[in-house]
Amino acid sequence: MVDIATFVTTSTVAAIIGISLGVALPAIAMGMAISRALDALARQPEAESAIMRTLFIGLAMIESLAIYVLVIVLIVLFRNPLMEYLVQ
């Protein structure tokens, strides 16, 4: 039988790794998207509205990934479904 303290520590470490990756990778993707949008704006300033609209939609999609990771990590930390089996 697994000790409850070990399980809580392991799930906390997994949550920390998950949230760090879940925040770092979308941040890198946002930076790349913004830099490419600025390159496109420098090349074609007349297409600013189309580029900006597409950029904002893409940034919203990338940001939603970070929010999904946050929700899953909070579920793991505060309402871990495996805790019911360990307590019995």
C-alpha cells in the first residue's frame, strides 16, 4: 500500500512540472507568433487588419491551452480522484 504522504508529494511534484511546462511552452509559442506577425506587418503594412485579426485568434487559442493546463493541475492538487482509493 502506498503511503498517503508519498502520493500527495508525487502528485504535487507532477502538478508543478505540468504547470511549468503548461505555461512555458504556450509563452514560447506566443512569442514566436507575435514576432512572425511583426515580420508580416513589416513586409505588408496594408494587410494589417487581416494579420492582426489572425494573430489575436491564434493568441487566444494558445492562451486557452495554458488555461486548460491550469484547470487540470488544480484538479490534481485539490480533488485528486485517486485519493479515494488510498484512504480506504
